[in-house]
Amino acid sequence: MSILIGSIGAVFQTKLKRIIIYSSISNLALFISFMFVNTFYSIIFFFLTLVIYSISMFGLFSVFLFFYSNNGFCLRKINSLANFFFLNKYAAVCFCVIMFSLAGMPPFIGFITKFINLLILTEFNTLNFILLIFILASTLFTNFYYLRLIKIMFINNFKNFIFILPINFYLSLFIVSVTLFLCISVFYMDFFINFISFFLEDTYAY
């Protein structure tokens, strides 16, 4: 139900926050599937996915805060992303990386967590295989509306669409840090897995 509601519901939305909400509902199925398998490694990747997803969402909403302007402008509807790339290329690239990671596209860390989830599900019974098909279908839907946002951001250009961007150094630094984390964390998967397993080993054995 999380996959169906989250994937299909977001396609017909025009408000950014509603798209993010439906996307979160769809990604909830990923967490549930890790708990459904209930093995030691699935629990490890549950917490790893939770941390990565939380960091990505903090970065995403930081971009929303970054674009509150002095004249009251904020990112509400998807058309608000028009001129995004032309007004601030660095913020647009950061936003694009965060969206790609949430969508589970390679080579970002979001892709690794979804790929491992699919590998774990393929090792179990037929019910898991059915769940696997639903997750693959939801990935196609989420990629559709994420790519639609990126298309509006990089291609659409309304010349009469002008607003003033505030400059917040600490918020900008946080957005860049989240973007770098999503780009390079894929090379440190072993470290994250060992770090989480160190804390979970005794608990899971108990």
C-alpha cells in the first residue's frame, strides 16, 4: 500500500511538498521490507538507509529554505523551479544530486541501498519476489516525477520570472556538505556497515 499510494499519488501532484510527502510514503516500503526480511544484515541496512534518507531530506529542505526570498517567494509548486539553474547553478546542481540519490539512481548512495534491498529480497520466498516487483515498479514512478522536476529546473526558462535570492553562508555550507556526502559515501560502504554492525551485534544476538 505504501508503494502504490506513494508512487501513483505523486505523479498527479503539482506542489513540491506534496511530491516529497508521497515520495516519503513510497520510500517507507523500503524500510518495511528490510524489517520484513529480519536478518542481521537487513537490520544493518535498515539503519544505514534511515541515516542516508534522513540526511538527504535535511539537505532537500535546506534547499527549500535557501530559496526563501526577501519578497516572500518560496518553492511551492513545481513551476517555481523554473530559472533555478540560471539563477544559482551551484544550488541547482546540489538539488539535482539530492533528488537523484532519493530516486535511487547510480552512482549515488541511494542507489546502493535500493540495490542491496533488491538483492536481499531475491534470496527469499515468493512473497518477497512479489514485493520485489512492486519496489521496481515504484522506482520507475519515482524516477519519472524526480526527472520531471529536474527537467523544469534545467530547461524551463521564464524571462519574466525574477526573484531575489538570499545568501546564507551556513545553510549553503550544509547543502554542499550533504551533496558531497551523497557523492563520496558510496566509496565508504564498508566503514558504515562495520560501524553500524558494531553497535547492533550484541543487541541482535540477544
